[in-house]
Amino acid sequence: MEKEELIYDGYVKIYDVKREREGKLEEFTKVHLRGASAGIVINEEGKMALVTQYRPIIGVKTLEVPAGTLDKGISKRDIIIEELEEECGIPRENILSISEEPVLTYKIIENMSDGEMNIFLINVKTAETKPKEDDDVDEVNFYTLDEIEELIKERIITDPKTLISFFLYKDMIKWVEKGL
């Protein structure tokens, strides 16, 4: 027996859930978040793209990897390709390569939600970038990994998907150097 009662229906949906498991009744709250796709975007100089955008809920501008919500009925991969154009001003023809599947997928809030973040590895041509005027991104810049590491130490970068993307990419470089 499983019963889900919708208690909030907005951008996120919140359910009270009751279900029986191994003879015991479990009761919990589940948050349904839309999934998203993000990109580890690396240019020909080996620099990583980060976008600056204002986040009203926390009231600050953040530095983040480009990302977009899975809300348009297109694939996870196509969402990040679309976001590259909107958030970074990077047209499809400037994408040199993109992983066919996410290099990492994880639950956005492991213990409460079913929403997943999909991270793709993307190589792009080194070119001037500028977000579309109607997008919520203020600017896009490419940073060396050392610069990003310093921004993390200074707590300028605190966004979880960006932290995960950075450390994953650093590990991927090590794996390639070791021939793994």
C-alpha cells in the first residue's frame, strides 16, 4: 500500500507519503523537483566557464556552471546545449564535443527528492561569449582551475553543482594523466 497526498503544488510539488515496507508503516514528506542538466564547459585554453547570476532566494549573485531545468520536454543533453546558447552565448557550431550521456548524475536532495542533476562534459571553441539579454545571467567568464580553486577557498563559489563539477573535472584530468 502506498498513498501520496499532494500538499503543495507550485514550482516544486510536495507530498506526504505513507507506505508499507516489510510490514511497517513509513511516513515521510517527498519533494518533487524538476531535474536539471549542467555543463563542465571547457574552452580550447583549458579554462572552465562560470556564469554570474542573481539568485533572489539567497539575495546574492553567484558563480555557477551553466545549467538548466528539465522543463521543456527535450532531452537532458539538449537542455544543456540550449542553455549554452542562452546563458553563455555559445552557439551549437562552437561546441567541439559533448558527452553523449552525463558524466555524472546525482540526486539533488538525496533524502527528500527524486530530482536529478545531470552533468555533461563539453568542449567549446575559445571565443567571445555573451549571454542573451533576456536571460537571467549577468555575464560568463572562463577561469583556470587554479582561479576556481581560489574562488572556492574564498567561499565565492558555494553552489553544490559547481563544486561537484569542479572536483569531478579535476579528477577526470588525473585519470587521463594516469591512463585510466
